Amino acid sequence: MNVAIIQSPGTNCERDTEFAFNKLGCKSTIVWHSETSLPAKTDLVVVAGGFSYGDYLRSGAIAQFSPVMQAVRAYAEKGGMVLGICNGFQILLEMGLLPGAMRRNQGLHFISKYHHLKVVSTNNTFLGKMNVDDIVNIPIAHAEGNYYIDAAGLKSLYDNDQVLLQYCDAEGHISNPNGSIDAIAGICNKNKNVFGLMPHPERAVDTKVLATDGAKMLKGFL
């Protein structure tokens, strides 16, 4: 499986993402933001986390206009699989490839810790190898992770089975670290080929860091 990982000025998770997918047996290529095309035979594009372009204006607001992201848009519109993690999720929202928007965390502070997530839907490639109500423990690290969408948009997300993950505690009860509407941690588009989540599964794939739940999630793409 060939994975293209998008890197912009300020991105800081491209190597973690490369390590994670290589560990799963994939061939990963890091693609610089000024490139105008994706590698041939790309099976999955991952828009990595970090602080693209310093998060000036809004997180992801500048990165959406980079040359490579126009190639990502074309790839997604043709049905290609795209995963946005943290800042990558924010970029996909800014581009309109996913619905909704991000606001500052409810407490206005940067949050960096492990947090449990509950699987809401497995009717998609990303989480297809998991079970509904499975609980994983995944790192989060963000200041603008407060996902928002209006009432009509939220209804549409549920009607179309687009809500993938919710923040919870170890027992599966809702535990919302940032104020996201309905404690939503991850979504997909209606066609179920574009995925976004704020937590970092690529940081939880190795026993050396005592965390492998991220690998369970990413294996869905294999």
C-alpha cells in the first residue's frame, strides 16, 4: 500500500505518520507542500498534524491554498482515500472537503494528553476493522479542536452515518475535553472516502510508548 504524507512549513507529525504506516507494512512518501502532484499509484493521502504555516489566521486557513492541496482535492473528488489528522483535519475543513469548522478549545488552553475515544460507526474503510462502541486510548494535542457544525449539519452527519468517533472516558461515557459538539472527535464525508479526526493514532502504534490502539485504527486502510 502506497501512502502519501503531506508536509507543510510547520507540520511536525509527518515522521510519526511515516513511522506508523511503515510499521504497518506500507510504503510511505513525504510530499512537500509546493509539489503540484501526488506520487503515482497513491492508495491513501494523509494530511499530517502540526502547525501548518504557523496556524496564522486560523489553523489550516493558509495551508488549504498550497499547490499540493489542490492535487489532494482532485484526488479526493475522484474517490481517493484521504485522512486528515489534527491540523490535517482542520485543513480539510477549511477546504470544504469535510463539513463543519474548528473553534478554540472551550477552556482556551492547549490540551496535550491521552484521551479515550468511542467508535460510533464502522460503516467506512477507516474503522471498518473495529466494532461499534470499541474504546481506544489515543493522544490528543490541540488548541483548536472544538468541532462545530450547526443543527441542520449535525443532523445530516448522523443521517448519513458520518460521525466516526466521540470523546469518552474509559467506560465509554461521554467525556468532552474541548467542547466539541456532541463530543465529536472524528467524521467522514458523505462518500466515505475523506476522513478527519483530531486525536493522533500515529502516535499510538508501538509498545515502546506503551500504546498500540492507534494501529488498530489505521489498519482499516490496509
